[in-house]
Amino acid sequence: MNDKMTYDAIVVGSGITGGWAAKELTEKGLRTLVLEAGRSITPEEDYVEHVPAWEMKFRGMRDRQRQREDQPIQSTCYACDEWSSKFFVSDKENPYTTDPDKPFRWIRGRQVGGRSITWGRQTYRWSDLDFEANLRDGIAVDWPIRYADIAPWYDYVEQFAGISGETLGLAQLPDGKFLPPMEFNCAEKVVREAMAKEFGRERVLTIGRVAVLTEDKGDRAACHYCGPCERGCITRSYFSSVNATLPAADKTGRMTLRPFSVVHSLIFDPHTRRVTGVRVIDAKTRATMEFKAKVIFLNASTLESVRILLNSSTTEFPNGLANSSGELGHNLMDHIKAGGATGTIPGNEDKNVYGRRPNGVYVPRFRNVNTKHSDFIRGYGFQGGARREGWERGILQAGFGPEFKKAMRQGGAWKFTFYGFGECLPNHDNFAELDKGKVDAWGIPVLKIHCKWRENELAIQKDMAIAGAETLAAAGARDIEPFTDEEPPGFSIHEMGTARMGRDPKTSVLNAHNQSHDIKNLFITDGGAMVSSSCVNPSLTYMALTARACDYAVAQMKKGEI
Ligand SMILES: Cc1cc2nc3c(=O)[nH]c(=O)nc-3n(C[C@H](O)[C@H](O)[C@H](O)COP(=O)(O)OP(=O)(O)OC[C@H]3O[C@@H](n4cnc5c(N)ncnc54)[C@H](O)[C@@H]3O)c2cc1C
Ligand code: SF4
């Protein structure tokens, strides 16, 4: 590697979207430098999904003192446990600030693969109900694309990643190119059948669509249901950059991957009005260096990419590079969750499940699809599933002695839970800016994030509890408990929207191909590009947009436009 050499392309970040950019650009012939702030990952050493609790220093109960000091924010995420905390950032080294009354939980991974190692792998297509939503409701700006523009790219990324799921024929949740679906357990079958009777096609229960192989695919093996995917996957059964896209990019011989490369800012040439390269701080030595390329893809994640651009201000762009619209950093969204219901599904006490299915069930959006809800616009979907209560119920159940222990070894009742994931509206006042008074461990100014749930999101969350309970009641559940909890934005880890696409350069940062309106050889294809948030998990859409943007960028380079 050579900091004097000019690459064809630089990709910043190697997470879900950076991995795709690396694969697509190298496969299309570009010599591509991938700059990753974190360390490299060696699956044979770093993946720990098969390490039992008794081999862990704290027996799987976490090093709570260390986490309190070093990861007080990250450790609020379910996946940041004793095994996987190494795949989450140090909050001490990577601080950010918020208003005291507006907490934002920013969950991050800083290593080769980014959060693709720990993600939940739920993958759903967006539909025109989503792409037309802003125009229909007169909110923010219109998406510059429609489902037809992205559908072939969904096909493309799904076939490479390997998505298992069931086709449903629902307009609001388009079907994809699926591998065979995973199976429901017996209690989920009860709920599915009862919902079909009560709600017909209006409220459908399906198995989660998930980026996990249910049959072998090339040198990646079908999942063997060991369960804790957020710790890695030595059989490469689930999709991650480390398991799938980066090896493909590597195979071309045209990728140079440089870990420990913290991109500080981009270099802009005012004469050509192009970005010419990036300024990098070596994370270990603190040495500074520059790398040059003909085209730059920012894939450092929704908020980190914005931070790089805000730190790249010039006289032409005093408020952040590529920010003539003034929208950079604004319109931050996340999905609202923490609303739903739980209940007991009677029967089937003689049945159990074997193996740990790394997936749950899904109820596609049913609010504001064919009828209008009086309290809110947009909607939500339910994730969740059924499981037998385990020995932990003994904490609540009185008893002692051998009989009690024997009873606790048997499975308890079948508990079913619906957890809502709701759409968040884009709002200019939800935004991130530079906090010039604070720097990270590498001396780079950090973000100050201003974001809160507003009326529509809170109305959606309230309805999750009502409809969740109603649906469980229809399935004959007992002991139904609706719930809503207060969780700050960020907690769904679906942050997006800070460099939105749009038709008009005055009101958006990117055009319909994720290309900066201001700077033709700059592309942002992480969640920053999103114009609205839909209610489904977003990463599949980021992947499809990335592959589409790479195709466009290379075509433009061939035409001499970039
Ligand atoms: C526990 C968990 C569960 C999730 N479940 C789901 C799910 O089920 N479905 C779904 O769709 N999404 C899910 N997500 C979200 C998903 O992981 C993200 O949407 C996705 O990873 C975003 O991809 P990205 O490439 O933008 O960012 P990331 O994957 O976060 O990658 C960004 C990379 O950029 C690097 N980077 C950052 N700053 C710099 C810099 N200055 N210089 C160089 N490199 C830099 C980082 O180190 C990182 O490797 C989940 C996330 C988590 C943590
Ligand atoms: S459950 Fe399947 S996908 Fe998850 S780590 Fe185990 S083998 Fe891999």
C-alpha cells in the first residue's frame, strides 16, 4: 500500500454497506482502497459463538465494572454481552454529546465488518407504500426513486447474501428471491392459524425474512441453529461483510483493505470541484497520511459519514462538505420500538423445540395500508415469537428440593411476544452537528446529536400495545400484558436520513443515485441516504442502494463524467 498512489476508488468503512461497495467496485475492475477505522477480524480467533458460558471469565454474566466504565452506552444493547462486547466500540474513546433532556443511544461497531458482525439479520424490502409516503403526506421531500428502480437491485443483493423467507404476495412487503423459510414452532403455528381466521390477509404472521442460509451456498454452509449469531459464525452461514462481501472483493485481487485507518476528512479541490482523496489518522501510531482516488464512497455509517463531511468544511462549503442544501446532518430517524404485548399460549406442553433458530416471526405492517388510522400516519410491523419459559421462572415460583428442581428442568408455558418496530417521520429539527468542544481519542471533533420522538411516533408506539394485545387475544392467549417502555431514539440501531436523497439540490444532499449533488465523484450509500424510514429493518435497502450506486458510478467513470 502506498499513500502516493492514486486508487480508482476509496471506500470509507467496511461494514454492511462498505463491504458491498468494495465487492461491487472491485468486481467492476476498480483498484479500490477500503479504509476501516477499527481492527481486522480473524474469524478463527475472533468468532466465539461456540464458546460455552463456563469457559468465559465471568461465566457469561459480563464484566460489569469494565462495561460500566468503558461501554455504558453500548452495554444497553442486548447483543453487547460478555462474548460480543469486543465487537462494540469503547464509549470512552468514541464519545458524542446530546442535550440533557434528549438522550440518543448510538450503538456502534468499529472493526472490519462493522455492525454486520452483530446485526440481527432481519431483511425486508421496502415498497411503494414507503417510497411514495412523503409525497402522499406532504412531509419532508419526495424520494427520487420508486420500487421499480430498486427492485432489480433487491434481487441482486438477496441472491448473493442468501435470504430465507416465505413469499406472501403482500403489496406492502414485496416478496424477494428467498431460500427456503425456517420453521415455526407449535405455539407460533397456533397464533398464525388464529390470526388467519380472525384477520384474513389484513394481519398475517410469517417467519422472519433473515440473511441466514437455510441451504449451502458456495463455500458458505447452511445454518446449524447454534443460536448466538452476534458472536460471529465460523460456518459463514449468516451474511456479514467478513463472511461474504469482503472475501468476494479480495478474490478480485483489486482490493486493498487498510484497518486502523480513521478517516478524518475529505480533500476537496475547488478548481475541479471534486474530492481528490482523504486524510487519515493511523489509529495505532497516530501518524497522519493522505490517500488519493478518482471516486470516493462514504460508508462509515449514517452518523459517522456526516461527521467526516462536517469535519471537511472548506471556504466553499463552510457548513460541511457537499452541504449546499443545509440538510447534511438533519432529518435523523430511527425506528420507534418498545411497544407490544406478551401472553401465554395454552396447550402444547408436551412439545419442545430442538436447536436455537436464529430468527423470530414477523407481522407485516397492517395500519394505514388499506384503511386510515385516526391517531397517526404510517405504521409498524411486529417482530417476536414463542418460546417455552425456562428455569428462570423458578425465581418467581415458590419451591425447593428435588421435586422443585425436577419441575424446573421441564419447559414452562409457551410465552408469545410481539415487539413493534414503527416508522419515524423525518424532521429537520432532529439533527447532528459538530461539538467543537469535545474530541475523540484521535483528536477528531465529535457529534452533538439532537433527536427526540414526536407525536406521531408516540401514537404509533401506543397502538403497538393495543393491537399486540388484541392479536394475542384473538389467538386465545392468557395473561396478556400490553407494554410500552420509554426508550430513546437510536436504540433500534436503525439510524438514518442525515444525507438524504432528493430531486432538488436545494433540499437534499444526494441525487437518485446516491451521488452528491454538489460533488460528482462523491457517493454516500449508507443509511444517511434515506428520505423516510419505513417501518421495516433498513439494511437490505442500504445494500441494494449501494450496489445500484456502484453500477452507476462505474458507468459514469467509463463515460468520462466522473
Ligand atoms: C445488535 C444489532 C442488531 C441489528 N439488527 C438489524 C436487523 O435485524 N436488520 C437490519 O436491517 N439492521 C440491523 N441492525 C443495523 C445494521 O447493523 C446497520 O444498519 C448496518 O450495519 C449499517 O451498515 P453501515 O455500513 O452503514 O454501517 P456499519 O455496519 O456500522 O459499518 C460502518 C463501518 O465504518 C467504520 N468507520 C466509522 N467511522 C470511520 C472513519 N472515520 N474512518 C474509517 N472507518 C470508519 C466503522 O468502524 C465500521 O466498520 C442491527 C445492528 C445491531 C448493532
Ligand atoms: S445460528 Fe446459524 S447463522 Fe447463527 S452463528 Fe449459528 S450457524 Fe451461524
